[in-house]
Amino acid sequence: MIKPTTFYIALGSNKGDKFKNLQAAIDAIHTKIGHIKLISKVYKSPAFGFESDDFLNCCLVLESDMQSEHVLQELLSIETALGRTRKKDAGYEARIIDLDIVFAEDKIIDTKALRVPHPEMEKRKFVLLPLNDIASKIKHPKLNKEVSVLLEECEDESILEPINIWLKNPSKAYNFSNYNYIAIEGNIGAGKTSLANKMAYDFNAKLILERFADNPFLPKFYEDAQRYAFTLEMSFLADRYQQISDDLSQLDLFKDFIVSDYDVFKSLIFSKITLAEDEFMLYRKLFNLMYKDLKKPELYVYLYQNTERLQQNIKKRGRDYEQNIDNEYLEKINTGYLEFLKTQNDFNVKIIDISDRDFVENRADYLWVLGEICGE
């Protein structure tokens, strides 16, 4: 997974319902651009550089997979949607909403469309004061000074007044506090690892990823399933048992919950498909001895995708040893999972059909999946 870029965004409004404008912009940024980590206090400040009504200003910390130029275009689009019309001639003016990229981590960008860090931000108290609330230790990449120092040195004598109403962070709507351990499962190519990665990053979860890529028997199994099936399934079981035992026993006080891209029970589902009947009977005895001692997830999410979409995803990620998986094998796996989930009473199960969704490329789909997971 590519690490998202952290952006620091300044917001301002001095026309209409100013607070409502700020909240609408924040909601749109969450929906269209990325995960909002922090939002500053809101400050009332005098218009800077021209005579007009007072502004309401704030700043936020945003994480996004988008490139800086794409983030800028989305911010401009949000401004337009909220009713702002930018004039061609540069100059100060009253505005329904103003959205600016102040920092993009430590990047220095100087193009016709975008300049980062934002020019002269160090001279503007209405940017520095809310930014100091949420990013006081961040250094200006050109001036090499922390935001707190820039605020102390700022010669802008404007008097800013904090207001006692807080903006809502829409990211907080997704509540995982009821769960200590969530398992994301699905067929080959369903996207369980991608979803677990995104959830862990956005919601401060400890991430447990299956170490399937290190299994030397997997490519051999796809070449000669009958010969390597039992060896493969036994090695998977041993690896999964060891890994999940170790990872679940290691507490991380700085994480809010655990999310994994597998549950050990998948070993029994796959082995029932791949093993001969006598081999499976032996395997199941060993599995039951091991599985009863493992901690079970409080929430088990199964990502269902139809076979056509699974094949598309498998081809897209391009693992050589997966390219000849046939439809019948994938359908048996889906059936095995669904039969298993119907019988489970020990933990909460949510089956989510994502056949028409792409939560990796489409943020709206990702937010929809989060809503399905958190919903009743």
C-alpha cells in the first residue's frame, strides 16, 4: 500500500452562514479527497487586506492518496459547488468559502497552478493560529521553522477570537469502538488486504496481514494441486496459527483495535476443497485442536465478489501463479465461506456484496463499505 500524503488545509468564509459553509466544505473534503485526521478550533478574524465582514477560519489535517495537483482541483471544485465564483484578476474579496493547501508534508511545489508552502502564510495570523492548534511542530520546508515559531514571530497584529462551537469531523462517524478485533475475509482477489490496510491506516488499528507470499508451496500447488495440496494446507495452518497467536498476544497500547486480512478458519474452508476426503478428515482433527485455543474476531467481515470480478482483480494484480485459477475453484471457495458463515453464532458476521464496488480506486465506494461495516 502506498502511504497517503498528509496535507494541511486552511479554510475560511465571510459570506452567508459562515460556520455552515466551513462544515459543508469539510464534509465534501471527507467525501471526495481523503481522511480528515484533525480539525482546529474556529476563529473569528478581521478581513485581511481589504474592508469586509469578519471571517471564520480554521485548518485541518488531511491524508489523501491523491497527488497535490489533484487535491487542488478537488478543492476548487468544492469551492465552486458551494457557490464561490473566482474572479480572473487577483485580489482580496469576500467569499463564501476559501480552501488552500498550506503544506503538503515537506514538499516544495512551484507551478503555475499551485505553490506550496502557501505563499506568505507566515505573515497571516488567521492561518498560523488555527494551524498551530493541530500542527505546531510541523516545519516550514523553506523557512525551516516550526509553525509555533512562525506564529510567535508573525507581525500580523490582527486580533483573532476563538468561537465556542466545534466543527464535526465526518471521519468520526465510523465507530469501531465496539470491537477489539475485526477480521476481513474474502475470496482470492476480493480486496481484503487492501481494505484492511486502509482501515488500519485511517482508524489507528494494529494491522495483521497474512504472510501467504512467503509460502514456497503455493506456486507448486497451482502447478500440481493434487501433489502439493496437503503440504500446502498444513504449512498454511502452521503459519496462520503461529502468526495470529503471536500478533494477538502482543498488546499495542497506542492502537485502538486490531484488523486482520484473514481468519484462521479459512484453512478449513480451503482444505475441504483441495484435499482428498481421507486427508481432509485427518486435517480437520489437527485443525480443531489448534483453532479452539485461538482468539476469535468480534466482527467477521466477508467481502463477496462475483467470479467475473474476482478474475479481473486476479489478472490486474498479476501474480504469475494465480493466472490459471479456474472459475469453478473460485466458486467452491465462495460456497465454502458462505456455508461456514451461516453456521456461526460465536461472533458477529457481516457479508458485504462488493461486486459493483471499487473501494480501492473510488473513495465513495470505500466510505460505503465502512458504513456497511459500522452499520447495525
